[in-house]
Amino acid sequence: MTMTPRVGHDLDAVLSAIASPEIARVLSGVASAALPVANLIRWGGLSGAFDAPLGPGHDGTAQKALDVFADKAFVNGLKGAGVRGIVSEERDEPVSLDETGTLLLAIDPLDGSNNIDANVSIGTLFSVLDAPGAGFAPAAFLQRGVAQRAAGFILYGPHTDFMFTIGSGVHMATLDPDSNAFRMTGFDLRIPSGTAEFAINASNSRYWPAPVRAYIDDCLEGDEGPRRRNFNMRWVGSVVADVYRIVVRGGVYLYPQDSREGYEHGRLRLLYEANPIAMLIEQAGGVAIDGFNRILDISPQSLHMRTPLIFGSKDKVERIAGYYRDSRAEHEAPLFARRGLLRR
């Protein structure tokens, strides 16, 4: 008799019911590998200075002790889960795990590490791909997001949640602190429409491209402007927290490319940040773009390739895409010298 998944059911049992054995195995492995990370975070300062800087990582970005701990936890925890190799934000080169594995995993072990000392929600993002052919080569990871077999994230907040998709809707499990196991708390989550919230780091406004500036300026004019309603701004600084909020509450998130050095091509990583987010968002009824293009259609050129990322409720992202299209058609300057021409 086939089990009908319900709220409260054990995550592993639900995965066995709705996913192929190989996908169920790797998602279960991700959830299990997250447990020591979640437990360490729960202890806070009692566990030591896990927000201590350890120096620059492979790309020069500062690493924290918890970044390194999380990376090791997932790499070690996924041995035996059918994963041929892992590419991690914390490592320059991929790690080979199991030469007979049929899947690849791209992961950001700890998103939002700058928020560790502030006790703000942080998380883990991951993407699951088929491992093509035989053997292991870094180029195997360079697949478009549309090829993902599964994707998701773990949010370490007031409670620890595991949100995932296998390409047939978005589901969520919550860590039961008594049993230390994930139990289902949501199925077929859909992004609400009509939410008057946007997430962007407003301190960078002077560097934004013209379409983003025009969109945000129109929102800020509130009920007296072209949008005819008041908006609230939300910005956590941990993208997983913003994804979570948008899936359950609606709104839009913008992390565009800008004119600062190093930000010309965006800042988020395509393989293990933008792609899993885009898959989740689309499966929840939303849209994810880089401004002009669907995120899941972008061909990665390198393991740590960066991209702009705009995602959220379908109506809002499509409106922003219209600003980008019009800016291209009008060569930006003539159009956006008159901010608000796109008021419609």
C-alpha cells in the first residue's frame, strides 16, 4: 500500500514515497549531514567562537569557523549517499566521494555567515545533478539549472527547516528537537501573490543599474506613486532567509549586478545558490531571472560563476523584467533619465 504523505510524517519515509531511491538517498543524506551543524548553531556561544574568522577562502572571501565546520560536515556526511562528487563554495576544486555514485551535489554549506555573531538566521543551499558518463571531472558540474534533479535549503533559525523540491512542488520538514529528526510540516507550498514587500540592500542604491533603481523608486513612492500602494522593505543578509520568507509570505528579492568592482556580473554563485533557489521558486509558482534571462537557462562557464539574481512572486518579477527589456530597447539613458516612464 502506497503511503499518503502527511504533516508530521518522518522525512525519510516521505522521501521514500515521493522520490526515486537515488534522490531519496541523497536528500536524506543532506538532512542527516545538517544535524551537527544545526546542533552546533543551537548552542550559540556555549559551543565556542564559531564566528571566528579563519582567513580568506579560495576566492578571497573571509571564512568563519562555522563555514569550515559546515563544509566538512556535509562532505563527510554524504559519503555513502550515492554522490560521485561535491562542489562547495568553501573549496576551489570539487571533492570526489564515490566513483560509483550517480549524482553530483553543488552546495553552499553556510549562507549568511556574516550574520553568525548577530544571531540572525543562516542556512545551507544545495543542488542535485546527474553525474554523466563514467569517472569524475569538474566539468560534469557545468550543467544548466534546468537539469537539476532536486534542490533545496536548510534554514537554521528559531526552528530548523528543510525546504526541498524534486521537480514536483515544494515541500518542507522541520527538525523535531526531541527526536533530532526532520518531520514534515508542509506540502506543495505556493508563493502568495499581492504581497507588498521587496528585499534589496538599499545601501548600494547609487550603484544599481537603471531598471532596478526605477523599480525601487516607484515602490518607494507608495500609494502616491505609480504602484498605488505602500511597500515595505525586507533585507536579512542571508539569502536563504529571504527565500524562505518569500515562499511562505510572497514578495520579491533583488540582488542585481552593479557598478562596483567585483559586482559587474552579480555576486551570488550560479551553481549552488542561484540555481537551487530558482528551481524552488519556480516550483512554488514564482519566477527567477538575472534581469534579462531565466536563471535555469543560463549555461555555467565555471564552477564558481557569479550571477545577478531577482526572484519572487510571478507578477513582481515579470514587472521588473519589463523594466529591463525597456531599458535595453531605449538604451537606458533616454528612458531612465525620466524615471517613471514605466509606470503602468
